[in-house]
Amino acid sequence: YPYPPPPLSQSNPELPPSICKIVEKMMAKHPQDRYQNFDDIFQELELAKIELSSQTTPNSQNSPYKILKLEKTKIKQLEEENQNLHNKLSLYLKLLWINIFLLFLSLLTLLYLWNK
């Protein structure tokens, strides 16, 4: 389709914004913009449920919704940092093995030239 679907809030203004956001993300045109697995959808639905059932307003700093949203953001940041560290470690190990190989090759060349 050349045009994205109209926002759900246009069709039904009564729908909570959090539910509209979830459904619109599920309907995203590009796969990378959609949820990648059921766990992600489930987490968003749980947050929406907490937001909707919360006695305090979602804008309150102490709202369970806000706290869970902040914790989820922190977890994602830590997971990204962990992945970055893993990638760096993998690169360093590859470089270490290359250096060990080059050192070994240099020693073999030196021994060969020494015995000649």
C-alpha cells in the first residue's frame, strides 16, 4: 500500500493511546519497525494494562507505568551495552589470535634463517 493506514485514534477516539501505539506498531509497513517477537508485544500490553488500571495518572512520577517504562528503558540500554562489549571482546580475541599466529610465523622464519 502506498499510504500508511490512518491512526486508530481517528477511527475511535475512545481508544487509549498506548493501545493505539501497540496496534500501529504491529501494522507497521516495514518488518524492522514491527515487534520482533511475542515477548515484546506481551511486555507492551502489560505496560498498557498497568497504565490503564493505575489509580494515579500516567504522568505521575510514581506511577507504576512510569516506573516500569523507565526500568524497561534501562534494561534495553544495559542489553545494548552488553552486546557492544561482547562484540568488542570478540574483536579483541580475533586480533589476539592473529597476533599469536604472526608471532609464531615470525619465530618459524627466524629459526629457519638461523639454521640456514
